[in-house]
Amino acid sequence: MPAASPDAGGRPVASITAERYRELARRVRLLSWLSLGAMSVEGVVAILAGVLAGSIALVGFGLDSAVEGFASIIIIWRFTGSRVMSQTAEHRAQKLVAVQFFLLAPYVGVESLRALLGGEHPDVSVPGMALAVWSLITMPLLGIAKQRIAEEIGSAATKGEGRQNVLCAYLAAALLGGLVGNALVGAWWLDAVVGLLIAGVAVKEGAEAWRGDGCCVGSPLDGFAVERDACHDGCCR
């Protein structure tokens, strides 16, 4: 984190130079490209495996990957060209990332309820379980890296995309539990429950991303130097 000095009101203010900001913006862009590649593969595999197994949780996971991939495209757009130093682009990207969560929730929620009430039994999916393990390993690494940079540059849009990656890891763990439960003890209903979990968490995360909630994330730009309130609520580490 950059060094902090008190402002006129006595509160600490963290500063970051334009050069440092651009360097971190390049890192964010690279991480988002990596995410886009991972999400493209993850989404295709999950949707195909879900359709073959009749698993709404797997299909929902694949759709979540597609949403995350689009969020990565938004962040790449945000930190390309003249938009790197644009606060208007930051606000637009923040809202667009939030909208992605809301696009996911209705479909997965309705389909999960339909499967649960209709007693639909998904087949065992070994590819789905392997994919869930892969996501559980890789997504936290990307998400944490993005959120750390977001804290330094004050980008709520980047923070939101990082949250999506971390959310993907949580959902991968839930998905894996549901798929294993179905495979070992025939707990078919776990698939639909995980689908409902995906929908519910998507709504929650979308609302937080829309508001720009998150420690130390504020207005990222102030002229040529970047200044913002330093973290004084104890949540930055």
C-alpha cells in the first residue's frame, strides 16, 4: 500500500502516482485476460457436462463462468487506452460488472426450483467434478490478486471482478459437494440446492458491486496524482 499522510481533516490519505497507477492497470489487464481465457474454457466444459448429465448446477456454473468472462472483457476495456485514467470509464465499468450478476440469477434460480419441485435426477458427472476441483484451485489466486490491486488503485470495478473470481471458487466447492453427494449417495436434490445458492449469492454480490462496496475502494483519480482516503476501518491487510 502507498504511504499515507493526513489530509486537512486529519484523516490519512493514501497517494499513488500516475506512473504507478498505469503499471498496476497493466497488471489488472493481464489478470483479466488470464481470467477470460480460463472462463471461456470453464464455461464451455461446464455447460456441455451439465447438459449431458442433466445438471442445473453445472449449467448454472457454466453460465456464471460466461458472466465472469464478460466482466473480464469490461475490465480489459476499462484499462485500455485513454480510459486508463478516466473516472467516467471506472464508474461505467463498475455498473456493468454489477449487472452481470443480475443477468445470471433469474435463469439459474427458476431452473433450480423447477428441477427441485419436479424431482429431476441428474446423472453422475466426472468431468463436472474435475472442473470444480480446477476452479477451486485457480479462481482464488486470480480473485485475490485483483482485489489487492483494486485496493491500491481504488477501483470498485476491479474489486467487483475479483469478487466474481472468489465467488466462483466458493460455488465450485458447493458444486463439488453436490456432484459428489449425488454420485455417492444419490442425493439428487443437492444439485438444485446448489443452483439456488448460485442464484442467491449472485444477487447479493451484484448489489454490493453496484454500490461499490469494499474496503478502501473510492474515487480512483484526482488529477494527475491519485489520492483517496486510506483504509481506516481496519479491513485492509
